[in-house]
Amino acid sequence: MGGIDPINLVSNLVIYLVVLLLAISAHEAGHAWMSHKFGDDTAYMLGRVTLNPLKHTDPIGTLLIPTLAFVFGAIGGGLGRIPLIGWGIPTPINPRNWTNYKLANVMVSIAGVLANLILLTIGIIAAKIMMTQGFQAGDFFGQSMNPIAIFVGNLMRLNLSLFVFNLLPFPPLDGSKILSTFLPPSFQPFFEMLEQYGFLILMALLYMGVISFIITPFYYALIYILMA
């Protein structure tokens, strides 16, 4: 592990996973709640309108890959380029129950990222308040050992990452569902083909650093907001 303190690494990982579970639970609960509002109670009846992480946790997307990304990021090297993101168990929906399909498809798809945007805003407000008490912007990005600063920093970064990541127009991400609503039916076969290989495409983009390249400018924007 070189100069990495294992105790510090584990404690930071625990805080990171707590924030990630909150972010993913809010994201999936947002989908479930909005779908219920448009007449589909599939997810509601399964208890998915909740922040209870046990209802939303995917062993690979919520625990394994985020943990590996965190550890590799701390160690460095090629795999350290994987951004700190994750995903939960997809929220089950039945579009045939929606009262207004096109509007519902957009609103249900965007509800998850709006939940992350709310958490991001809460994190920014908390950081701004803490900065009036002597904290610096860098304290939220690895320059402080204060657990509260680490928590708030993760709250901002993770929810920003999930917000941007899920708006990308690649199946099965929310951005692709929003985009498909406005495209002519002739594009549907193309999206169905992409969906078959969507997971592999996303994993390749993650490994090649494309997702990090897209998300990084938003991190700079976040720092700018904190410094303003």
C-alpha cells in the first residue's frame, strides 16, 4: 500500500459508502415516487419509495465496483481513473400504467437525478456554512481529516457524479430514456441494440477514462461555486 495509511483508507471508505448508499437510495426512490405519481404503483408496492438502502443496493453496482474504484483511486495508476460512481437495483416500472406516457417517461427518468441534485445542493449549503467557520474549499476534497468535511465533500462529489453520469445518453442510463422520448420511432431499434451492450459500453468508457473526462469539468465548476 506504500505510503497509504490503511486505517485512514478504511475510515474514508466507510464514509464514502454511507454517502453512496444515501445518494443511490435517493436516486432510485425518486424514480419510484414519480412513477407512482403518474399512476404506476409497481415500485411503490415493492417498498421502493424509501431511503432504506437495503431496498436499493446492488451487490456489484453499489458495493463492489464503487469500493474497487475508491481503493484504486487511493493507490493510483491506470485503474485510478475510474470515477467514484455507482448504481442500485433498477426501479421496476410498468409504463402501461402511466396516465401520460411521454411526460411520465421524462419525469420518471429525470426524478432520480433531481434527487441527486437536491443532495448536491444540501452539500454545497453545508460546505458554505462550514467555510464561514474556518474550513477551506480544499478541506472537502482530500485536504482535511475531519470526518464531517469528508462526509460533506463526498456528498457533493458523489451526487454531482451521479447527476452527470445518469444524464449521459447511453442505455440504460436515464439520459437515454429522456432522449428516446423526443426521437422518432425509427430510432427505437438502434436504442434497443445499444441496450443489449449498454453495460459493456459503460464499463469500457469508465476504464478508458471517458466518463472521468466528462465529469471533471463539473468538479471544477463545483470548486468555483464554493470559492465564489
